[in-house]
Amino acid sequence: MVRGVAVAYGIYLLLPIALLLIGSVGSSWTNSLLPTGLTGRWYLELWDDPSFRRAFTTSLVVALASCVINTLLAVPLAYSLYHGARRRGSFAAKIVSAMPVAVPTITLGFGYMIVFNTDLMPWLGSLPLLIAAHAVHTLPYLTNTLLADLRHLNLARLESAAATLGARPLQSFLGIVVPNLRQSLISGLVMVAAISVGEFGLSNLLTSFQNRTYPVVLLQAFYGATGFACAATVILLLLASTSALVSSSVIKKS
Amino acid sequence: MSLVLDKVSYHYAGTTHGLSDVSIDIRTGELVAVIGPSGSGKSTLLKLVAGLESGNTGSILLDGDDLSRKPVHQRHIGMVFQSYALFPHLNVAENVAYGLKLRKVPAAERSRKGSELLELVGLGEFAARPISKLSGGQQQRVALARALAIDPRALLLDEPLAALDAGIRGHLRDQIRTLQKRFNATTLLVTHDQEEALTMADRVAVLKDGRLLQLATPRDIYERPASCAVAEFVGLSTLMPAIVTGDGQLDLGFAQLRADTGARKRGDAVTVLVRPEHVQANPPAGAPNVFTGRVGTQRYLGSVVRYDFHLPGLQRPVLAESREAATQSIAFPPEHIRLLDQ
């Protein structure tokens, strides 16, 4: 019974991906269950399309930059939330955990459009603003992952032990807290990279023509041939999994 | 290094928990055990000495040096935590050497001292093991080695054996005590286990509701408790209210009792304390303080039987221990009766 449910769910999950893979190498796919003919031309066309190539790079840069910014922000943020919550209730921690659910990306996007379309800050459409927006959007996911781990490990206890052995607060943070958060940092960053690469709403509102991310360009593919759209989507899947892998391996080495 | 707590008071904001006016002096190399029920303030006391809590009144002096303004990492006090708090990302040797590394001790010296300490706690072969591969008892010993590695000015033990099986506890008690003596470490041990306190400590401090009830040698705490609360908390006992009716004479309400009343006057209210091992079963004819009654619940403990003995007129049964349970009568030998002032 349980096995049956798992298999059914697996099919439900994998079937669209399988169809995408099949569609991306089919030469024609109209009004039939499966495409006909075998071809590699959709991938070649995609490769020849400068806007897709450019978007591919942009997405990768935005995702990796978000990971770096998030690492620098989320570790101290989660850490201070953990200690603050132990002292003064967990209101701030709750806000952080609820933020990604409560604030839709479109709200965040409109906010950015209003604020950064002024003479004082005319940065709408720039790459740094896009990166900043992605970082803000994904920050709560990483912070939550870290916060859960901090609580689970009961790190305050280890910090007390380090302090009695002579560790100053910064020494115990760098020598005890950070190394013990490595696992959750890796899993959190994989999530950040995957969310950033697949993010559409925010990017669609904030990008200029030159800085479009891959999902934004992908939307156009759907107006063309089915095979081309499938191939472009397969590339997005690859992009998401690659950036997740890259971000986790960068952290593992350091 | 002597550790002196002088009139230390501390209150957790918004609660009545804390400490009031606790004074304890620990001499160089002495082990003082602090016992008390949960919420008595014993853990707070330890945290204040370690510096993990601050904001107390009164003073905590280590060799005359006032600790109250010093942050934890400057106090140089070793601490063993109840849950050991070993660093999971470091192996056994790295855990032990952590404090030395912070003190910038050269690597060769660190590893020499680390292995020496691991040998001392019997874990010489475990140096390269990850912490997760150790049993609770082994982790406890690593924690002790880690605390001793920094040559601490004082040693704090926070319920160090509470999480371990009874079988291993006795052995580790002796090991901790041996090492503590070898390092001549001025030690404060917090425990809720009175047996641990009595067997390990030079002196025992009994805390209740944040107040120090008594500070004395284990023998004095057991044999001459200062109050009913101490008598009730340390060891088993039968406590009965009584009124002094004359020199060496007491009225229990249901019977008369002979005991040394000291300087107490007629009419003074006291509590009579009798330890179970001092209750005499089936006393010979003519013995003083003989009472007849009936045996209640019996518990066979191997070397002795611990049993309840119901006396007519006394609400709670007398607790007694002997080779064989009494059949009809028991006696309280006057020399073993303690009187506690109310």
C-alpha cells in the first residue's frame, strides 16, 4: 500500500520530466501522445540563440551571488535570532520563518519597482539590484534551515563549554558554531540556488532586456515550437541542479 | 586556590527562583558537593561561579581575586557539563586540546599534554576517534580531561554522572575523585544524587529554595543534620514531632520517649529523628523506648530488609532496616535519637 503510493507519486513527479526529455529530441509534436522523429536541432538552435546563452550565464551569476550573500548574511542572522529568541521570545524568528510564505514575490517586486525607479536610486534593471532581490527572497529559507539546526544541536551548550575553556565570543563563533552548521549550510544553499534559478515573478519585474534570467527568456520559447520549448526547459533543469551542486561543493571545500 | 562565595544572592527576573545569601568557602584541593532538590538553585550557583550567569550580589573570590567582573573566558575555571558538551566536529584529542590551542600552546606540547591526560582517564587509544563513536562514560571522561587540560584554577562539575547507568557511575565516581586529588583541584560538584555527594565530597552543602541549609562533612550532614529539611533530603529517616517534658524525657503524643534533650527546656517543641538502621528489631526485655505494633511493607535489599513498622497513634509508619524484620516490637536506642529544633 505505502509502496504503491510511493510509486504513484514517483511517476507523477518524474513523468513530466521524462516527457520534456522526450519532447526535446522529437522533431515534431502536434496532437499526438508522443513526438515523432529524432533530432538534436532544438538544442543546436538553443545554443545558437544569443539571448538564451546570455540568460543562462546571468541566472548562474545571480544564483551564485545570492549564495555568497546569503552565506554572509544568514549565518550571523540565524545565530543572533537563536540567541535573541532564547532571551526575548521568538517573535523575530517567527517573522523570518513566515516571510517567504507571507510575502509573495510579486509584492516584493512591486516594492523594488517603486523604490528603485527614482532619481535618487535609478537602479531598476541593473544586475546588482536583481542579485539583491534574489538574495532577499531566498534569505529566509537559508536562515530557517540554519535556525532549525542551531536549535537541534543546542549550540548554546557547546558555546558555554568553549567559553569556559577560554574562547572569546568570536573564537567560539568561528571555531565551534560555524563548523557545526556546515551540513545545514550546504542543504540551505542548495535550496537557495535552486529557488534563485527557477525564480520567475521577481526576475520578470526587475530585469532589463540585457539582464534577463533564464526563466524570463524561457517564457518566450513557449510561443515557438514544442521541441524548442522542451529543450529550453531541460536546460533550466540542468541549470538548477548544476548551480545547486556547485554551491554545495564550494562550501564543502572551504 | 581557594574559592569563596560570600553572601551571594541572585534572582531570575520575574520569578522567585534564585539564590539568597549563600556563603560557601572551598579550600585549596577540597571537593565541596552541593546537593538539593530541583529548583534549589544549585545549578545557578555553578553558573555564577563559571560566569555563565551574571548579575549576582555578594562576591565570588578565587584566591582573593573578585570574579564578578570577569567574563567566562577569562576566569580559567574548568567545567564538566551534565551533557558533556563535547564538540562534535572535533575528535577526542582535538577536544581535549581545544583549550590549549586557544592559549597558543605549540602543537607538539598540545599533543603531549593531550595524550598524557587521555592516558590518565584511560582513553589513550581513543585519541583519533570521533566523539560520536564514544559511550556516555567515555564522553564523560573526555570532558573531564578537556577541563583539566587547561590547568584550571578551579573545577566545576555539573551533575557529571547523571546521564550514566548506575553500573558505571560508581567506578567513575572513584576515578573523578582520584584525578581531582591528583590535580589538587579546588572543586565544586553539583548533584541531585545524595550518594554521589556523600561518597565523593570532603564537605557537602545542602541547598533548598535558594538558601544554604547546612555546610558540613558528609558524616555530620548525615548524623547531625541541622534541620528537618536536611534530614529529609539526605538519607532515609523517620521524623516525629515531640514536646520536651523534662530532662531526657519527651512526649510523642502517643507515647513517652527517653533521649538526650541537651539544654532544651520543658515545653520545647522538637522533631525526633531516627535513621532506619538505628531502629532495633525485636529488642530484649528491659530495653528503653520499646514500642509494639505491626510490620507493613517489606523490601528485601540483600544485606538487609527495609520495612515499615506501624505504631498505634503514629500516622506515618516508622522506617526500619535490619537483617530480619521486626515481628511485634521495635526500639529506638536513646544514643541514636537526634532532636531537631523546630
